[in-house]
Amino acid sequence: MSAALVLPLLSAGPSATAEQPAPPASGALQRDFTAAAAQYRVPQSVLLGVAYLQSRWDTHGGAPSVTGGYGPMHLTDAGAALEEAPHHTDSGEDPRGDDARPARTGGEAGVPEVSELPARLKTLERAAALTGLPAAELRRSPSANVRGGAALLAAAQKQLGQPLSADPADWYGAVARFSGADDTATATTYANDVYDVIRTGGRRTTDSGQRVSLPGAPGLAPDRTQAADLGLRTADTGLAECPKTVACEWIPAPYEEFGDGDYGNHDKGERPASQGIDYIVVHDTEATWDTTLGLVQNPEYVSWQYSLRSSDGHVAQHVPLKDVAWHAGNWYVNSKSVGLEHEGFLTSPDAWYTEAMYRTSARLVKYLAKRYGIPLDRQHILGHDNVPGTTTATIRGMHTDPGPYWDWAHYFKLLGRPFTPSAGPDGAVVTIRPRYAQHQPLYTGCVKAGQPCAPHGSGAVRLHTAPADDAPLVKDIGLRPGGQDSTNGVNDTGARASTGQQYAVAGRRGDWTAIWYLGQKAWFHNPGGQPTAVNSRGLLLTPEDGATDVPVYGRAYPEAAAYAGTPVPVQALSPLPYKLLAGQRYVVGGRAPGEYFFAPTFETAGHRVVRGEEVYYEIQFGHRVAYVKASDVRVLRP
């Protein structure tokens, strides 16, 4: 079942300035849909349904999506954007994250060349030919963009030999074709989502202050037989492990031996019999779909379980869920997680993700969470940027995707777990939840270091040393051992708390709230008129009585005695440079015994899982999670 479409109205867009003309009237976009539907004889509900699944009717200020899609109709012009290096090739992070093997950065594999962009990434060019409008206007003008989308739908309807009918039920094939998918399952899944939107209906105020509505049509039954005329391939589902509600194919990552003890690009396992799966890690590839598939099929590169395509939400699985992929930069997390790579390359400072991919990803996560009993919260559904470094030396190399522009609030609404208040105004816990579209903190470094990024909605708040905007940002001694202040850089997570993360309240003063963060009191702006957090309930812990501080770890490994009688070498318990100080409190995310998966060889006969008596708590310690020994702390009962 899809999440309900009816969303709360957001505030109107920005007011006019001397440099910026007044925004169009709030009903202009609705009129654009009406006019385009009439001009190209496309049912307005079909045009609105497709646009919602592409962009939720947002315009993003004319900026492209992660796959070079523009405007409400997500007309693609990926050739106008520059591809960046895939994120596993940068920063020196070892995606495997295991001291038992030499570090593997992934960079040695190189980036496959894509000789030609597929048709799904060039729809703006076709829209320009059909409408006679310049490509620049289709990118910049929402009105022109909607006309371009209507023209593409009408052209698809004609190509399928279907009439330009006024009945939305007659447009199933054209909607499926609009997806750009090259396989029948993905095209029909996309069309089914569009018709679910049309049946449900809804209304929304967009990121530019436009009020758009779509009346529901509960009894609408589209003609699904039209899918047979699309002439698309049948995807090989093979060993794919996916819910029936997503289109999924099997594109395996290779498990190959290179000699001299080296192998790639994942490890064989027997999960969940050998180890529980406790986490799902959300990544952004910063590479095109074709590049992503080329990399994961390279035995000398690294791996993840699933890739998700932005344009239509298509899913490819690469590594069986029982096996351990190399993706998160932390071996403890890798061995107990599933990695999801979402297609995207940074075409623009405020690149965005399609609704089609958000919905498919949410369905996949719900399926995985139910299968393995994973809680649907931000202590277990992690971004790559929430995974801790394994040791002090690895902290600075840890990745920062999917970053501050991933819409966690919308994602969790699709998961059926929206972030809502669960405590009164004096609650001991807060859940970060700014209003994404209106909350646009300044970031720098999207294009050049120190250069401001384009304004864009964000799910992250910035943390200060005092309740004032001009107070310094809190420090992260792991990222900056010299004690320098954190920055507003887009990749600087040192003073950042993201939507859904929960923290213990350390104080309140006027429009500011303080939380315990990386061993210090950190303040964020949380005004009553436009709050950036909700009051919540949660289990808290603090150092044991008499302890001035306790160590914090990036992995929950067993004590030395647990390795006795096994061929597994003792893994060092390496505390991070932070301390959890007396009097401070942190939200508990989970409780588990220390565990280590020993898998240093291609042959699996010597693989072992070592479990200890030492128990750990996962906590929300900073922007990333961390672990503390249960023997070092006491849990505070609500």
C-alpha cells in the first residue's frame, strides 16, 4: 500500500525583493496543468499524477535532480550535467572497514565509461522537439516544463495506437512509457503508482508556494492490458529478494579470488542464522545508473545489496541478503546491515530525488524491516553519514552521503512512521524535525570550498556552543583533532543533527534547545512558531555512579576472553577520542552482545562469528551513532 497523498499545506514561497521579482500567484501552476492538459488532450488527472510521482509538483527553483531531471515533470537533460566520481572512490574510506584485511578504498577499480546516455535521461530534448520550446525554457519555466510533459504523454499515447481519450483509464500504457523504464515490470510498477496517486488524490503547497490539488477518483480502474504493447524486456529476477510491490532484477556482484589471499567484492555469510541483521544503510551513489552497475559488477571494487534508479524507482539486487557486502566503512555495521545505494550524481548544489525512488526505497525498507525485525527508526535506518568510524584514525575518512538534502521526514512518512510528538513541552528527549521545504540553512562547498550552495530545503539543524546564531559551532575532535570549530560545509557533519535523530535535552532558553552531543552541550534554534524538533519519549543512559567519564566505541566487539579456544585473533577494543561525561545523557538505540565476524579469506571454511559476554548499548552520540559498554553506564527508566 502506498502512503496517503494528502499532505499538510506548507507556507507560501518567499516574498519579492528588489533583486527578485514577485513569485507567481499561488494558483499559477494549477492553471498551467489545466492549460497543458487541454492543449495536448491529456486528462488533467493523468498529467498531475505523473508530475506528483516525479517531483511532488515541486519546481526546485529550476535546479536539476540527481539524474539531470528538471521541473515538475522531471524532464531529463543529464548531458547538461557533469558526473562526479562515485562516492566509494573518494575520501580514502575503506568500505569494508575490517582491520583483519588490508584496506580496500575501491579507487583502484576506476570509473567505467558510459558511451551514450540512455533515452530516459534525454526526455527534455524530445519535449523540446515536440513543443518547439527552447531547452533552456523547459528547464527554467514550470509552465513550459508542464507543457513538455503533456506533449511527451500525448506522443506516447499515439505511438501505442491509443486515442487521446478523456478517460484517464485509457492512458495506462502511455504513463508506463513515460517512466523511461526499459523493462515491463518497472514500467508497470511506475504506472500503478501513478494511478494510485490519481485514485487517492490530494493537495499540496509546493516548494515555490504553489497550491496544487488533484481530486481523488477511488473507483478508477486503468486498462493494464496496454502494458503488453510496450515492447519492453523482461527483467531477470533470478535470486532477487524483493517485495512484490517493487520492480526488481538480479544483477550479481562477483565473488572472485585474485591470488595471494586477495579477493572481492563481498563476503559469503549465513545471515540471519549466523548474525542478526540490525541496520539498513541509505547511500547516494553520486554516479549514473550505468556507472553504478558497472562498478558493483567489478570484482576489484566494493559492493552493496541493492541499487535504486532515480528516474523510475527500479531496483537491482547484487548481493544475497545472507552475505556481507562492503559498503559502510565499518565492518561491525557491514556484517549486521543491508546497504541501499540510491542513484545520483551531483549535477547541481541542490540536486533532488524523485518521488518514484523515495517510494520504491520505502517499500523495500519496509519489506526488509519486517523480514528481519529491524525497528523503523533512525537508530536502525541509518544514512552512510550516520555510521561511525571504527577507530580514531578512520573518523575523518568516513562518508557523508546521503547528506543534508535527503528528506528523512518524507521518507519516514512513506515508511508509515512519521516523526510526531510523543511528550509534552518539558520532555526529556527531542526528535529533530525541521520543516524541510522552509528550512534552508546556508551550506558551502557544493561547487567550490567556501562558496555558498544554492538555497535548498534541508532536514538538518546546525549546533552551536551557546543559544545564539553568532555563537561558534560545536567542535568534533574526531574530525578536527586540533580543536578547530566545525564549519557550515555541506560535507561537515561535526555540528549537525538530522531529521529523526533523537537526543537528550540538556537545556532550554527562549527559542533555543540544548542537547547532549559528542560529550558537550549543543544548542539549536527551535522557535515555537516554526519548531525544528518535536518533544519525544525515549530510553536514556548516563555513566555509572562514581564514573567521571566512560569510553565511546565505533564498533561493538567482544572482550579478549571471548576469542579463547578459537583461531580468531583478538580484535582490539579501540575507543574513539570522545568521552561520555558524568551528568550527560544519551538516547539508547539498541542493546546487543559484543560480536565479531572473522572472514579474512576467500574460502569460507575458516569464517567464524565470535560473541562475548560484554554487552553494548548503541547511542545517538553525535551525527553518527556510537556504542558504550553496558557495564560502564546505567539506564534511566522513564
